[in-house]
Amino acid sequence: MLGLCLFTIAFGMDDVNDVTYHKVKSILEEHLENNPDLLDSSKGKNIVVFLGNTGSGKSTLINYLSEKELRADDFNNIVLANLDDPSVMAIGEGGDSETFLPRFIPVGDLLFYDMPGFKDTRGTANNLVNACFIKSIIENANSSKLVFVVGMDEITAGRGEGFKKLSNQAKQLVPNKPIESFSGLVITKSQVSKIALPNYLNSKLELTNPELSIISNWIDHQRIDQISIPRDGQINYDNRESILNLIGGMGHDQIENVKIDIIYDANLTTRHFFKRFHF
């Protein structure tokens, strides 16, 4: 139902921003042609939305959970073993994102969606189009669960400052909903044991800080899990089932209002209006 998605179209902007009605329309039409099944893929479905920054390991996690063929490289990164497999989610290298639009893989009776990062670096026009796809996918779903994906180095750096930003963005994306009730956390690139994880987070983060209270909630409700960093070239698959159980045991909610301006930089616009696209 792309025609129901409201876009903020910028006019009167500097040429360097390169955001015009025609540019956004061109990008949108190209994506609709190349991804004809994406927009309605969530209609009436129960979905899991994976949220995280570029390089956090969202694509890797979804490949891991959906039993794609993986291997450890020489630097103990988890990478695809078969790059020609059309069913896998491509994994970016060196912090570069491979996610231009939402992508999904069916896992059991759920659809797992890898979402582009907030305010992706490809520009406001692309982010506007991504915003429309994300809004339509989540709002069309029968129900949604949110899985935050954060690298261990991300969550502990600056005593959780990066995670605070991600959490605040997610709460802006889904306003007026208590996301704690239908969300969980998976930490990637972990070097601690799963049993030690809650105490480790307590030692590294000020969990009494209201901006980190969601982590305390997840710890209390056993909604935190991890993927361990490979050791001696071997990937640890022990947590696959426990992560799937975590997701299965999470609450879910129908999200009827996705606030898309967190996905692009609305401050770039000098004048804007909402317009409906119909194709």
C-alpha cells in the first residue's frame, strides 16, 4: 500500500542536497520495479524487525538464525561460505552496509527483516524512499517484534552512549508504544560467556541511567542473548536455538504508526509538504 505512505518532499533546497520530487519518484519507481514483492511481503504476516547500526551484525545474525552456510575468516569474522547462494543476506565488509532496502528471510512462521540503518549515508533522497518502505512493511504486518542488534564493542564503548542513541531512535520510530514489551537484545562479537553476560553488562554500564533502563528490563525478563566471536576458526552455533527461543517468547504488537522522519534528516528541508504517491 505504497499510496498510503506519506512522504516529506523537499523543495527549495540547495543543489548539493539533491532532493527533489522527481529524484525521489525516480528512486522509488526503480525500487518498485526491482523489488516488486517487497512492499506487500509483510501484509497479514508476523514479523521480526532487526534494528542496529551499520556493521552491528544484523545480516550475519539473520543468516546465522536461518541456518545459512557460514564460515570464520582469518580475522575471526563470520562471513558467508557460499556467496552464490541467492537465499542469503549479503554481509557488508569494513563497516559498509549491504542493506539498501529492507530485506527478509522466512524463519518458521515468522519473517525476519533486516532494516537499513537510521539516516543512512546514501543521502536524503534514498532515505526518504527507505522510510516509505519501512513504514509500509511494519504497518502492514499483523504483528511485530523488535530485536536490537549491537556489537559488544558498541554497547560498552562510552558506557553505552551508542546504544542510548539507537534506543532513543527506535522509540521515536515507534511512538506511543512500550517497546520494552515486544523487544529484546542480541549482542554480536561477544568474548564473554553467555552466563556471565548480565554481570558483565552491569559492570560496564550504568544501568540505573533511565536511558539504559530497557537493558535492565531485558535482563530481568531474560531477553538478552549473544553470538560469540569465532575461536580457532570455529563458529559457535550453541546460541542459535536459544536466540530463536528468545524471539519466540517475546511479546508482539501491531504497530499502526511508524514515525518516519527519524530515518532521514528532516532538518535539511527548508520547506516541505506531505504528498501521496500512487502507482
